[in-house]
Amino acid sequence: MAESTELLRDVFGFDAFRPGQEEIVDAVAAGRDVLAIMPTGGGKSLCFQLPALMRGGVTVVISPLIALMRDQVRALRAAGVEAGALTSANTEEETEAVWSALTDGRLKLLYLAPERLASVGTQDMLRRMDVSLIAVDEAHCVSQWGHDFRPDYLRIGDLRAALDVPVAAFTATADAETREEIVARLFPHHPPEQFLRGFDRPNIHLAFAAKDQPRRQILAFAAARKGQSGIVYCGTRAKTESLSRALNEAGHAAIHYHGGMDPDARRIAETRFQQEDGLIVAATVAFGMGVDKPDIRWVAHADLPKSIEAYYQEIGRAGRDGAPAETLTLFGPDDIRLRRSQIDEGLAPPERRMADHGRLNALLGLAEALDCRRATLLRYFGETEITCGKCDLCDRPAEVFDGTEAVRKALSAVLRTEEWFGAGHLIDILTGNATDKVQARGHDQLPTFGVGRDLTRNEWQAVFRQMMGHDLIRPNPDRHGALTMTEAARPILRGEDTIRLRRDTIAAAKDRRAPAR
Ligand code: ADP
């Protein structure tokens, strides 16, 4: 595994790069001058923080906002990275501590308020240190025409000349004039490598489907694309083997790939996939890094990925040649449960677990999106101007209905049984199905018993799944996955908020025969 990917996982706790990050990280780590334009929220800080760990010495970060610097320093320290800030908001002790870490050569990142550059002392001090990189956050602050002009930013040019180290500049401001001015002021002698890439991959068609009969769904998807190279991502090693067998039996050329195979077998699989036309690989996420096949025509997920970042990275392996490519991601309540428990049972500290739940929620929001999927995906990465027309929801708009009533009934069933039961039992209660278990617990006596007879069992399953997707209910890891209500559900329960659900998944569920009640 590449060093950057390892650091990404071990230090920052992320399972995949965001769009654009990896190329920038590579360029900065290699010591090239870089100007990167990324939308706000796109994940700029990682693009200098990670290279800072890969390069020797200390990285100086110029940033205009004290609060932002302090946040970043706190987060880095929490991740075990030596970082400090010199700003006017420091206490004397803080400044002392930063100095001593700096002189000991322990500090990896030094955040500096631009005013500091005006002091001769600071410049002298930096000259004596082993500075390996200058990172400039909010680089548009050097632009005199911009709204955020900070005169002290003009001193960065001198600093750079004095230290003779590469500069990596970042901004979300993309207009050409500002860019030119940044280049002129920060890179007067040599233009930097510029990264200005939208995150959209317009040739990739996006689609999600509720998991119904996953093997059949994947086989049908592959059958419609016979002879094309594709990847099926699976949640387990065993599934890669069984699915590749099923694909072969269905007349495809398919192989499997996972981290448990010995290195030789993996290499052979990679080479075959790279060289043969129309081969399908059923793989875990271990497959893909370093796979550089331009004509992968489709990527399917037999199981829900880990996060929205992982999703983007995995589907992004399709259609690198720019020709049309298709994707399909299957998801169901079991996936949601599995991904939640992986987060809850991990060893990450509580804040990181919360962030991981947030990233999973973002993916679930995408899975349960009510309108354009591409817009939902790219908005998450900070893009605002989005045209699509190439996703399942643009092809066939979702039919949406007011699900408030159904959700309130379901929440009431959750609460009246004191958050001790899973969806199956709750649906028995809602649909008035007096099973032995329902009777034994006296749940046929609850006011909620039978209030949901207007929906079929399958329809209720879709409601519960969407409720999990909206993070209104979560499986409780301490209660064998019994569903508990989250804070997000309170306003709906209290009648202060409404919720729209998708009808089409329910309609699809209705097409099937409901099991005997
Ligand atoms: P900005 O581009 O606005 O400076 P930040 O660097 O603050 O954005 O990143 C925005 C958010 O994205 C942060 O919460 C950060 O933790 C998160 N983030 C950055 N990179 C990744 C990644 N590869 N995977 C998941 N989350 C990420």
C-alpha cells in the first residue's frame, strides 16, 4: 500500500481519498510547487497535512483565520501529530511549547498567522529551522482585487525566497483573474502545477437499487453488459468467490480477488484483469489501488460501500477513458446495520466514530436520494453548479409521498417496545401480526398493534430502511441490533417536521407477493 494511503488511514482515519486529493498529495509530497483549487469543504487541509508527514522537517502553514488554525492544530494533535500555532491568540505557555517543539525538531506543522511574517524575528527563526514546505491556505488572500485581501500575504513571496522551499497554495476561488494573481505573487519565477478539476465524472452513470435478491440483481446487471470489463465490489471475501463462480456459470469470464489470496495469485489476477478484454472481477476493496485500466465499463457494488468517499473512489475506476460507463450500488438494511456496527465496534475515539457515522449517513442520503443523484453526490463535495441527466433518478424521477404518518407509527412502535426490538418484530406489531413472540410480550395489547395495516410487510420494510437511511433509527450494538430512535427523529415524532419518502421502492416491494402474515 502506498505510504500516503497508509497515513490517510492510520493517522487521519479516512478509508479513501476525496476526489482530487490523491493527485495533489502526490505532487506536494514530491516537492513540486502546486496551486490547487478545491471547493469549500472539499478537503483541502489534508492535501498539505498529509505531505507534511511524508516530508522531513517542518511544514509552515499560513492561514488567515485564527479559529481555523486552532481547530486544525487540535485535530492534528488528537491524531498524534505534532502541530502548533503561533498567533496573537496564544497564551505565553502555548507559544513557549511551540518554540520548544520547533527547536527540538519535533514539530511537523507550524501554523502561522500572516501578521507574523512582518516580524524579522519570525523570518530569522524560520531560516534556522528545517522548513521543507510552505502551505498557503486561502491563497486568494494575496489578491488585491479580491474581497479577502490580506496585505501580509504579500510577504509570503519573500519568505519563500528566503527559505527556498516549495509552496503549495490552496483556495476555493476559481476565477481566472484571482488565479493569475496568485500565480504572479506566490510563484513569480516558475508557474506551479495547477489542479482545477471539477469532481464530476460526467460519463459515469449513477444508480442505486434496494437489495432484493442481490445475486440475481448483479447477474442481471452483468448480463446486460456481456463482454464488457467490470468490477463487482463485495463486502466479504467469501462473496467474491461465490459471485465469480455464479458469473462464470452464467457464461461470463470472471475471476475473484481479495486480500486473503497469496501475493502471487493476486498479481496474476491483476495482470489478467489489466490485459484481458471483457473480464469481470468480483473483489473486495483490496482491489483497485494501482489498477489502471482505462476501459472498465461498469462497476457494481453487491454491498454498500463504507462511506461516500469510498463510493466515489470505487465507482471512479470505471470509464477512465471518458467513454460511457455504468454503475449500480445495492443496499439494504443489513448493509446499514453492518456498516454501523463496524464503526461502533472499531477502536476509533468517539469523535472519529461520530464523523464516520456522518460519512455513512451521507452515503445513505445518496442511496435514498429523492432527486438527482449526481447533484446530491457533488454537493457533498462542495460543488454547486451541476448538470446531470445521467443518473437513475434523472432517467426516472422518484415518486415521493409524505411519509410522516408512517414514520411516526414506526417510531411509536420502537418507543412503546422500549427500543428492544428489530424491524421484523416491529413490523409484526404494526401490521397486527400476532406471532407467538408478539403475544408472549403482550405486544398485541399495545395501542400501536395493527395501526399499520394500510401498508404491506414489504412496504414497511422499505419504510424502516429509509428511516435508517435518514438516520432516524439506529441498530443498538449493545442490544443485538435492536432499533433505537435518534435525536434526528424527535421533531418528526413531535409533529414539528415532516418527511418525504420514495414511493418507487415501495411500489417495487409491492410488486412482489407479501409473505404470509
Ligand atoms: P476545506 O476544503 O473547506 O478546507 P477541510 O479540509 O476542512 O475542507 O475538509 C472538510 C471535511 O472533509 C473535514 O471534516 C475533513 O475531515 C473531511 N475530509 C477531508 N478529507 C477526507 C477524506 N479523504 N475522507 C473523508 N473525509 C475527509
